[in-house]
Amino acid sequence: MDRVEASVAGLCAGAWLLAAAFLALEGLERGAFLPAGFLFPLAAIVGWLAGNLYVARRKGSRSSRRLLLSLYLGGPPGFVWLYWALVPRWARMLNPLAPLWALAILAIFFLVPVTLRGLPRGGG
């Protein structure tokens, strides 16, 4: 793994751990509550960035491509879950399927640069 992948892995692992901690400590009052409406744009941004990073970094052997795919597809949803953990409890209860929809959005925006990487670019 390169420095970029190590950084991405560390950030994603931290996001997953924080999300798990915040969701486990449900009874504690947290000061900063975030609006639930920004979950979907966040998922789109994270998916698009992860897809483009994967396309840019995927040069190498087949086994390293699988490792990169697991890192760039499995790590960034931690940011979506972290954001969801910081949404107020009443908003999470009103929208129980919102994280699943956000993960679907993340996957779609991840697949766009991955599937379009082999297409010729228009020259005008």
C-alpha cells in the first residue's frame, strides 16, 4: 500500500469507529446535531471521490486491484454512517431507511467513474 491508501484506510477506519461509538452511546446527549437532509449530497460526494480515487490508483496487479476495490468501496460508507450517527435521534426514527438509500447513492456515484474509465473522451 502507498501513502495515499494508508491515509484513506486510516480516515475510513476512524470514521467507522466514531460512527459505531456514537451509535452505541445512544443515550448521551451530543451538542452538535446535523440536519438529515445533507446525508444524500454527502453520500454522492463521497462516492464520486472514492470512485475517482479508485480509477486513478488502480494500476498494478490483479490482487492489488481487489485490495484497492475493497478499500475504496468498503471504507467511505463510514463517513455516511458517521454523519447519520450525528443526526438527531428523532430524525433517525422518522427516516429509518435513509442510510440505505444513501449507501445506494454512494454506490451509484462510485460506479460512474469506474464504468466510464474506458470510454473515449470527446475531442470536440
